[in-house]
Amino acid sequence: MRIHERVRVTDVLLDKRGSHPRATGVRTDAGDIEAEYVVNCAGQWAKAVGALAGVTVPLHSAEHFYVVTGQIEGVHRDLPILRDPDGYTYVKEEVGGLLVGGFEPEAKPWVAPDQLPYPYEFQLLEEDWEHFEILMDSAVHRLPVLAETGIRKFYNGPESFTPDNQFLIGAAPEVDGFYVAAGFNSVGIASAGGAGMALAEWIVAGEPTMDLVSADIRRFSSLQGDNRWLRARVAEVLGLHYSVPWPNREMESARPQRMSPLHEAIVAQNAVLGTRNGWERANVFAPLGVPAVLDYRWERPAWVDWCVAEQIATRERVALFEQTSFSKYLISGRDALAALQWLCANDIDVPVGTPVYTPMLNSRAGYEADVTVTRTGDDAFLMVSSAATTVRDLDWLRRNAPASTAWHVEDVTDALAVIGVMGPRSRDLLATCSPDDLSDNAFPFGTSQGIRLAGVTVRATRITYVGELGWEVYVPTGDAPAVYAALTAAGEALGARPAGYYAIDALRLEKGYRAFARELTPDLTPVEAGLLFACKLRTDIDFLGRSALEARRAAGPRRRVVSFTAGEGTAYLWGGELVRRDGEPVGQVTSAAWGASVGSAVGLALIGPGGEAMARTEWIQAGRYDVDLAGRRVPISVSLRAPYDPDGHKVRPDEGEGRR
């Protein structure tokens, strides 16, 4: 290995002869360097280096301040580090004095990533005592001795931050052979060993060897690479370092970024908006005349009552869900079926008009995606996935399709709006706006058809993620406002109401439906998830991850995803709580919400660490369980069956089980 210091990278060398560019080295001011892999660890310069290769690396620098005082009597080398989150400050010993720094509530962004001066490796920015004042005042309040202590040095250096304050790691989707490890800011040294190992294993294995979803660079799209957007966002992100980490906190800066064609309609209905992958979405709907804002607290928030009303409407009448942010891909071509049969664990060779719920697995049989694939023609399919995974999904499809696959994958997320019509009266509502037959015989569960709705041709798919009779309606974006308005008007007589993603989460947890990145992770297989029914193991069709999945099935689960309800009606859970079995720690809550139908907190948990004898049905049923809720032991009832309608009678009254 050679280390070249004082050498500037001026370009990334690319081989563009294939269907996708590949990095082959770098150009420097000292000559070209060939490389099988290029790893971008350029810190605050990583965005500019990525741009040389056409790779989006979303980070932006902000000015970061601290001071070093003169010597203070009583200060010694073994003095503990002090952090004061309420005052935004940290303090530690420095050569007999104190180093005082912090993360102010509103940061001061530095220049745009493409305007960084050169050279600038070991230089400081100008002092800004006015901006530092809030930190110094807080420090003096906590340590009055600072008011009479001299300042030896004021340090102001740039430090880069990502849009969500998590670092960036992994293979760039735009260019093969190009990897990124950047955006670590204050945790760079602490994370270096693990991040280096994870990235090295990723390069050797060709895929992550552990769950890196929260840090994966593919969680961002090119939209998040806009410098003006990043500048606005980083001012908020740095200030969150010492803020209370509310479990449902929504970023406030740099919004809106992406809006569905139904945005104005849901805002008029008093939607409390959140964001996912830049999309503005309705978390919950406030009563008209009530401010549409979230109240942050650890106990049961006020908005839960609004969410309960939406759940009741879905369970007893009908609700409209604006779900345009779904990722949507049209997949077509001669080899489309063969490619999907390899990439998807479930059998995709089904009659036209049939949606298939399926995982896409890695070589370890862990989840890389959790999708629905609807066959729309002999060689045509519509794949629907999470709003947050667009870039990740498209990259996975491209990298793992068999060589020389003749197919075309088109991202149509922005072309189709989605309206979920869910509840026991959903058929009645659709029938008022459609001349087509929506009966069980004409439109059974698990089918997808073109229908006329409010004068518009749409695709209606009879599936559900909330556990009730319902349809997902895919509408051309230009027609979506008219269709939504017609459904809203017709729904008044049926007691319909708009509902948001908080209601979806609570309803799916009552049904035990899993979610990607919460229950379904790259480290978890369908065996532990309890979703082997969505895998084609009874066929002889090979698929990615099959051999590892068969081995895990034969060995038995070491962990299991289980449903639970809380035994105390006042306990409010958020997810992440410790689960104990007979007084011993055995796992963690992965998702939780307040379930209106069960009348308590409801959720899913991953339990059963240890040997293969654990996490089997008998072991799960024999235990007594509780969760640690801020030091209080709250009893829970654990089951491998859903707390609500476990046999799926609500989904299709004739027979069967719902989606997920």
C-alpha cells in the first residue's frame, strides 16, 4: 500500500463502455492512479469528489466552534467530560484549562461543497463571537469560573453533516466500483474501525454483510444533493445533536421538497405533514380549526386521539389514504419474468392481474426489499415498494439481475398517484363513483384490474396493509385531484374520513403486518419473520438467497418476530423498548403504536437470542413477558398470531389472509 500526501484528486477515471459506468482509478495533479475500486473518504470534500464521477454525496459543511481557556485551578487530566444538552455545550480538560464547545440550536452553514477553497487541509475560519455567544453564556451558567477565566484560543473549523445526521457508507448506485465513507463529523474516530470493516466486507462480498440500512448512501436520491437544499437542512441538523431525540421528530427545514398531486387537498383537510424521502405526507389529520402540528412528548401525545378516530373509521366504515409516495416501477421485456423469478423469493409466474407479495433477499436470505409485484401483461409487471427505498430498490434490481437480461425497469413513482380506499364500506364508496362490478365474484381479493373511477381509467388492486376490505387505486397524476375529490364527496354519506400514516402503522400492527427496516432487515430471514408463506420453497425454482433460506429453515429460528399487546391501558410505547421473558432480557420492540381496536399499545418485537432451541413456538408460549418502559415494568401478551382478526375474515369475508 502507498500513501500519497499533498496530492490533489482532479477527476475520477470511468470506463463507460458497458451499460453502466465503472470507476477505474483517479486522476491527480501528480498523475493517474489505476484502481479496481475507488473509495471516497474525502470528508467535507466528498461531495465534490463524488461529483467528479457523477455520484451524489449529500453533505454540507457548517462552522463548528470551541474555545480553549487558560489554566484553571483544580482542573486535572482525569477530569470527566461534561455534556450539558440543555445548554448545547460540552466541556473537557485541555492542558490544565477547559475546552468548551457545543452544537448551537441554529448552525452557521459554510460555503457550498463545490466552492470549498484550496488548499484548506489545516486552516481555521474567522472568529465569530456573536454566533458563539449562546454557547458561552450556557457554559458560564453551568461553570461560573469561566466568567473570570481568560480565553487562550478560539477555534472555528468547518465540519460536514448529512441531511439526517447519519453518516454515508456503501456502494454508489451511479457508478460501479465507487464506494463512499463520509459524513462522520463528530463520530469519525469512534466509528472508524467498524465502518472500515463493514466497507471492506461490502467490497469483497459484493453486498453488505450486515444491516447498514440506516447508514447506506442509497437512502438518498439526487434530489438531496442540491446545495441550496443541503445548506438549509444542515443549519437544523447540527442543532439536533443535543436536542431531545423525540421518536417521531420531523425535520422542519428545507420543506417542501416533493409534493403529490393531492397535496393541496390533504392540506385543506388539515393534514399534519411529515416527510419521507422528500415527500410531504399526512401523518395524521387534525380536526378542522385545530392547529395541524405535532406535540412532542414521551407520554401519549394529543394527536393519538385524532389517529384513533381514523382507525375507527377504517375498521367500521371507510377511510381514504393518500399514498402517492409509494415507490413504483414498471418492469417489462423478454426476460422480465425470468429476472423477477430470480430476484423475488415468491412465485411471480401468475396470471395477468395478480399481485404477489414477495421479499427480495440477499445471499444470506436476509431482506433487501419487501414489495408487491403485479403482473400486468405476459412480459410486464408493476412493482410497488416503500417510499424510502427507491434508489436502493433500483440499484438492487440492476446489480443482481442475471447477466445479459433483456428487460427495462422504469421508475414511475411520479407518474402515478395512489389512493387507498380501506374499510368495510370501501366497496360501497367505490361503487358510487364507478360503473364496474366490484363484487367478490367479479373482483376477488388478490386481484388487480383496470376500472373506471370518476370518469378516469385507473388500476385498482384489492389488497390491504391495514387488515380490512379495501383497494389501492393507482391514478395518473393529472387525474388524481378529480378522483380524490369525487371519492371525498361521495364518502360523506358513508362516514368516510381521510387518514394518515400513523393510522396505517397502528392498523398494520394490530394485524401483525411487518415493515421493511423495522422488522424486516438484511439480517433477518423469512423464517424468523414468520413469512415463509411468501417464498416459493415448494417449487424447484431457484432464487437469490434460496440455499441460505433452506438452511435456516432446516436449523430452525434463533429469533422470532412476535405480536404483542400491553397489559396496562395507559402504557404508551414507541418502539425500541427492552423485552424481558421471565425477568431476563430476550429482545426488543421493533414497532409500536396505540391500537384502537385492541384498546392498548400494540406492536411487534424481535425476541429469542441464544441457541436454536429458543424462539420455537413452545418456548415463546411458555414465558411471561414485560417491557421496560422508562424503568417501569409493563406486562405484555405475546403471540405468533395477530391481535386483531388473526384469520383474515375482515380482509375477505369468504376466506383467507391479508397482505403481509
